[in-house]
Amino acid sequence: MYYFCRENLFEETNTLEIVTPTDRIWISGKKFSEPVSQRTLDLDPEYGTELADFFDTSWPVMSDKLIQAFSEIGVKNFDSYPMILRRVDTGEKYYNFSAVNFIGEIDAIDRERSLFTPNALRKFKSIVISSEKVGDLKSFRLVDGPGLLVVTEAVADYLRKWDFKALLLQPTQEYDGV
């Protein structure tokens, strides 16, 4: 079984939101040709006052604790770039976060067993991942479908043992297009 690893925007998590726009495409699964320089990313308190361990809106940013967990479970196909997060309301800064670029894009959707609209827009309602196409990768992006990070069940189980704020591990088969 596979899971989408994403920021939990479905529940009331009382978390800050990164509002600084990005000039890169972080969901392509491709390695950047040059390292990303450290930047200060602004946090908007409109939706809460707490820090998430994973922000995946414009910038995919993880806490050092979450990056450590990915490393401990053996996920190696990502680059991390230290960032500074700054609350726009208080000016408070946080230095224990990095932008992350997961490398590896696979055409791994089992189209026979997945549910999607057959038109050109191809809106997925349930996604089944073909383990034969994934091989030994523990995390990756999909060539087609949502731009979310996919992780194996072993990675998801390991991440559940931690208390990560606003982290959602959603079975890909339960994905409904949102």
C-alpha cells in the first residue's frame, strides 16, 4: 500500500501558513541543477499560530525532526535546503526547517484499477500504485496525477510513530481529487 504524504489542510490544525511565493517547481521529481540558497520565508498567522512539521503549499518545507525521520527509515532520494521561517506578525524566526526536493518521478499509476474521469483533464478519484513500477524506492512523485509526495507503507508506519504536527498520510486509494 502507498500513501500521499502531505500537509493536513482538512482538519483544524491551528498552523501558520507559508506565504512567500516560490520561483521553482518543487513537484517535478527532478534534481535542481544548482543548490537553492537560504531564504527567509514568511509565515501568515491567519489560520493559526503553531508550526507545522510539513508545509507543502508553495514551498515543500519540513522540520528538521521530519527530515531526520525520513533519513532514519532509509529515504535518501531528496535534497534539503535550510530556510529561515519568519512570522509576519511578530518577526519571530525559526531556523530548524528546510525546503525539500524529492527526486524520482515514476509513471506508477495502475490505470486498470484506479478511478478517474476519462476526459483530457483526467481527474483522479482513487489511485492504485503499481509496486512493480516503483521497485525499491521508498518515496517518489508521480508522472501523472496529483503533485503529492508518495511514500511506501513502511515509511508511513514509521512516520506515524512520531508526533508530527499537521502531517497527513493518506492512502492513495482514498484520494478523491483533493
